[in-house]
Amino acid sequence: MIEFSKVTKAYPDGTVAVDRLSLRAPTGKITVLVGPSGCGKTTSMRMINRLIEPTAGTITLGDRPVSDVDAVELRRQIGYVIQNAGLFPHKNVADNVMALPRLLGLGRREARTRALELLGLVGLGPQYADRYPWQLSGGQQQRVGVARALAADPPYLLMDEPFSAVDPVVRGQLQDEFLRLQREIGKTIVLVTHDIDEALKLGDQVAVLREGGRLAQCAAPAELLAQPADAFVAAFVGRDRGYRALGFTGAGDAVRPVDEPSVKLGAARAEAEAAALDGWVLVTDADLRPVGWTAADRLDGDKVTERDLNLSATTARADGTFRELLDAALSSPSGRGVVVDAEGRLAGTVSPRAVAEAIETASAVPAGDPR
Ligand code: ADP
Ligand code: MG
């Protein structure tokens, strides 16, 4: 656990970057600090590993005040990832990853083996080990940065805007991989971002800071959306929060898909026409995985081909979130949302009305955090 207790940082020019911050980052969880630029996120984070010393207050790690711990020993326990990865440009990937353990005396051979292991953990194959940072994409550099932070297997991880410098698609992938990785490694993580969507996606708990380094609210994402503490948090969490909150509520078995006739890709026109409901028929691959909808009376030839497919529909698991189910229903050209099982095979369809009714019923009970 990392605990801030009335921590203040005033810079010599009088700027109060952090103002009496009290906050607890629980063991094995991701705590996200989020807030507008200049609200003291980086300052707060850098006081944990003593790159910055507080003016007042105490930060404890486990049960020791960090001010009592030798800075080198402290940083061995705390991995640190920064925006743009901050890799050494003249070292190859493997040497970047293992820089700290090598400094601490790890042999060359062991370091190499461990580097390859860590690269695998962040989704980079051994072919990257001998490349230099400039030979990698932004997303790959960021992964190397994460591997390096994990090299000494620290229990704590600090991440300052780790995904901000990459494009939205890669950012989404890195976030997903990061969540998967955390399920494996279970570190105690403090992550800083200015992006509220990223905060809500990654955080087990989210601390919203306002200008002047004051804590506005610290809560689980679903609670932040449902009960913003004040107008600042409400505005920062943003519009659509009613809709976005649906992304934190699992449907459980509240939405029951109904059977949907389907045809396989390559099926004859007559078969597709016979299976169509309201003009639309769902097309699957040979394993019954949905591949798209087709308007049965507008087929190009006498068979259903990929050219005939409308690809607008998303799919959802029956036990996915309400947001996924509603999106599947609303994005489907037939008005019937495609529901799949754990293997991605067709389980049936749901109407927007059925999802809305399930949401209404579920909202009648107090919302908990389904994660
Ligand atoms: P964030 O990471 O949330 O964008 P920072 O923690 O970097 O914010 O900065 C918080 C405030 O402290 C800002 O107003 C910033 O200008 C100020 N600040 C940061 N570093 C210094 C410094 N070394 N000297 C004076 N003011 C600083
Ligand atoms: Mg910052």
C-alpha cells in the first residue's frame, strides 16, 4: 500500500503544486491520478520515489515513511514508467530493459535471459532485443519502458502518462494489454493521466485532482460516474456519463438472447431469402461465428459472399456489460443485436428494447462495482 497523508508541495517560487493530499493506493490495485494539466499529478507521483521531496506531510510505502528509506533502495522497489518511455538512445532494447539489474550486479547471461522473458511479457518477441529505440514505433518503445520498469520485479509501479504519446488505436491496445498484464503480475500501481476515459478504463480507483493540487474525489470508476462529488468532478467526468456508466455494469443473466436463424458464408440465395427476418439475415463462418448481416433481397449473385455483408454490427457476450449489449443492438442494421458465446459463436440476438428493459430493472437495485 502507498499512503499520502496531508502531503503538500510548495515550490520555491510559491506555486503550491500539491495541497494537503491524503490518499491510499491499495496493494495489488491500480490507482489512477487524473486531472487537468498542472494540477500536480506528476509532482505527487515523483514524491513517492523521492525525485521530489514534500514540503509537509508523509508518504508511506507498506508501513515505512519513504523519507526513512534510502533513495536507491526505494527506487529498487518502485518501477517508473514515463511518457515517451525515456529509453537510453545508445543502448539496445535488451540493455535498456536490464540497465538497473545490471547496475545492481546481475550477470550478462542472466540479464539477457530475463530481458527476453520481460519482452515476452509485454508482447515483444526476441527479434526486438537487439534493436535500438529509434528502430521501434512509439507503442513498442512504451512497451520496452514497461518491461524496464518491471526488470527488478518491484512490488510498486509508477506510470506517468504512459500511453499519452501514441495514437488512439495503439493506445487502446496498450491499455488492454496493460490490464491483462496486471492481472498476471498484480503490482501496486499509481498511474497518472489527463484523460478521464483512460482513468475510468484502467483504474480500480480514480483520484480526481483539481488545480492547486487538491483532491476532488477518490472513488471506483462506476461510483465516480454515478455520484460525482461536486460540479468540478461532474464536469470533468463529462457528458454521456449515464451511458458510459453502463460500461461498468455486467448484465449477468439479465438479457436472454432469442434464437436467430443464420446462414453460412457461401449459402445459396434461396436459403438466405428463406432465413431472412424483416429482410435481414445473419451470416456466419463455418464455425458459426457471425461475420455480418446481409439484406437477403439485395444479394449480388446467387450465393452469399463477403461483398454482400454489412459490417456495421458489433457483437456482445450475453454476460458482457450493458453498454456492449446496447451497442450491439443499436449498431445492427437489422435492429437485432448479435450475442455470442465465450468462443465467439452465435448465441442469438437481442432487441434494443430488451436491453433497455434489463437496464431499467437492474437500475432499480443499488449499483455495485461488478469488477
Ligand atoms: P501535472 O503533472 O498535473 O500536469 P505538475 O505536477 O507537473 O502537474 O505541476 C503542478 C504545478 O506545479 C504546475 O503549476 C507547475 O507549473 C508547477 N511546477 C512543477 N514543477 C515546478 C518547479 N520545479 N518549480 C515551480 N513550479 C513547478
Ligand atoms: Mg504531468
